Amino acid sequence: MNPARSIREESELQREPAARPTRRTGRLVCLLTAFHAQLSLARVLIRQLALEMPDIAFTLADGPRVNVIWVCGYEAGAAELVTRLRRMHPSATLVVSGRPPLWLWAPEVLAAGVDHACLWPLDYARLSHALHQAHA
């Protein structure tokens, strides 16, 4: 992040890369964790994401093969979920998206170990880039 720009001007923030091992083999497996999502809506989203990003296996089920996590619909003050996900998946790429303003919630998720904090809605190209970044 350019220090001359304020957090209010950013649509996506990322923390400095951590010295964590990464799993760079095989297909990416992305755990989708959504706030206030109904299971049926989450399944529809997964089907749409699979069409847009066929190289990523999206899932609602946590497991040992998960190497990317997307927390969709983050709300300020819920950093404990992010902290728990980071502890459970120390080598995973962790992406969080939430509604504007970014400056309201991004610092807390970055401090909790998120790799990317993005505004929602976000286009599929930017989402794909964030999900793939640590696995290039």
C-alpha cells in the first residue's frame, strides 16, 4: 500500500506477505464463509463462482485441503472469526470482503491476519487475483 494514500481511498488492502508455508500444488480449494448467508444462497454463489473461476474448487465445508478462505460480507467487530480461521489455516490465503467504508473494518481484519481486505461488491477478476495471489 502506498503510504501517501489514506485507507479511505483504497478499494483493496493487503498486508505484507507473511513468512508462511504455502500449498502450491494442485487445484486451489476455497472455503467460502459468509456472514448472515442462507445455505441455499451460498450454494448458488458457489455454483456461479465455479463457472467464473473453474480452476478453484469452492466449498462450504472446512477441511484439511482448504488453502484459500474467502470471508464474504464481513461486519466491523467480528475479527474473532478471522483470528480463528487464521489459527486453523496458518498457510491459507485469507481474503475478506465487506461493504464500504473500508477504513471502518479493514484495520481490524488486517491485524487479525487477513491477506486481502476488499470492498464488496467486487468483480470476479479482482476476486480471482486476490484468491490466487499467494499461489502464483
